[in-house]
Amino acid sequence: MWQVWPALVANAVLVFGPAVLLSAGHVFGQRGFWMALCGLSLVLAAELIAQSPHRALTARSSEADRSAKRLNIVQGASLLAVLQFLAMVAAQDAQQPHHGMEFLGLVVLATAAALRLSAIRQLGPGFTDGFQPATAISQSGPYQYVRHPAELGLLLLPVGFATVLGVWPWLAIVWPPLLLVSCLRIWNEELGLRQSSVVPRCIYREG
């Protein structure tokens, strides 16, 4: 549990550091800043606590694993850039968001955390930074309702973040590129699953 704290601090510095510098520290007086920080930390803490120690790739990883890892890096960098941009926009806006919007944003962030947490726990060691062709596709838990709950949770993260900060209109500009990266990652994973002998073909005929 104690290993989570350094990651939370590093995440807060990376996401909010540019906004703090841009506003000369005035962002600390904004209620939305602290609520967004708490909500974002909730999502990250839930994921770090639940994730398997087998998530990291090894030297014996396949090319499919390495390809998935590269997409993960692009996705992570894109998400960080989006969150940094939204935080900087909020730092320049002196108007406090409505309490109702802040609450709605926290609900979206909690939903994102729940989706990510349930997906990680459902897959267990199968939730890795690569692609696991030897792992059968899951059809229980959150996967019986959503094909890619972890991806959905990730896409909801900037939505809740922007709503808490009161800068949700900017999502029309910054959210589509993140959606594109997630679609590429999903396509890569689906392609690998279609080619895997452990996944019943009827799943794809029905899907």
C-alpha cells in the first residue's frame, strides 16, 4: 500500500505542475483543483492496488506484446497531455464551476475507477501491458456488459476531470485524439484475439 503514495505524488506533479506554474500558484485556491486531484488520485490508487505484479512485460515477450506496449505508451502520453491541458485551461479561468457539475464530474471519475478496477480484478494476471494470446476471453463480470471496460474507464477519466474543473467544452478538441488512440489499441487487441486459437469463433460471430 505504501508504494502507491510515490506514484500518486508523481502523478499530481505531472498533471498539475504546468497549471501551478502557469497560475503562479493561484490554482491552489480553486476548489475544483482539489476535487479534481482527489478524483484523479482515486482512479490511480484503485488501479495500482488492484493490478497484478505480472502486468509488466518480460524479455520473452512476443512482437504482439511489444506492439501493445508501444500503443500503451502513446495512450498514456496522450492522456497525460490531455489532463495537463485541461488543468492549465482551468488555471486560467477564475470562475468556479457549479457544485452540481463538480459532483457530476466526481461521479464520472468514480465510474471510471470502478470500470478499471473491475476489469483488472476480473482478468487478474491476464491484465498486462501486452497481449496474452494464451488467455481466454472473459465473458463475466463487467465483460458481460462492455467489451472493453478498462478502455471505457480510461476514456471517461478526462470527461470527469474536465467536468469537475468546469472546462468540459474543451473536450470537443482534446478528447477525439485520445479516442482514436484507444480505438487503435482495441483494434490491435481484437485482431490478436481473432487470430488466437483459444478464443471461440462464435464470440465474434455473435459480436
